[in-house]
Amino acid sequence: MSRLWARIIKDHRIDTQDTRPCNWGEESEALTELCKAFDIPRPIWLPKHEREYESFRRTAFLPEHFVEEVEFDRLEIEFLDDTGKKRRSQDPRNQF
């Protein structure tokens, strides 16, 4: 089973972190659960976050991505694949 790892960064240090079971493409529900566990509002998911998440399997939310005021520097989420498969780069320069 794969997981969504979320961590709250405050003053360049991990303040709080947790994981939730999550399948690829179902991160919205896991993010909502993590925000409830952290007792923070849910961030606004912008096209920028969608691109970063699709490309790198991770993205970060800054305080301006929340409707309510938050007391941390950023919320980072990352998709952790537990299947053990190595992802290959889609860059054609790596095809040899």
C-alpha cells in the first residue's frame, strides 16, 4: 500500500509529520485526513501543485495557499510508493 506523507515545516525544521494510506490519484481524501489530524485548514489545490505532484510526486503549500491564517512556513506532501518499483525518468536523454 502506498502512503501520503505530510510534514509541517516551521523555522526550517519539521514541526509535525504523519502519513496516511493513499493510492495514486486519491490524494485529496488523504490530504483532508492529514489536515484534520494536524488541526489545520485544507490548502487550496492550484494547477501549480497539480503539475509538481504529477512530475515529482511531491508539492509544498505556503501560507498564502490557505484561506485561514496558519502559523507555519509551509506544508509539504509527498507520495511514497511502497511497491519497491524504481521509477524511470521519461527524459529521452536517459534512454541508452
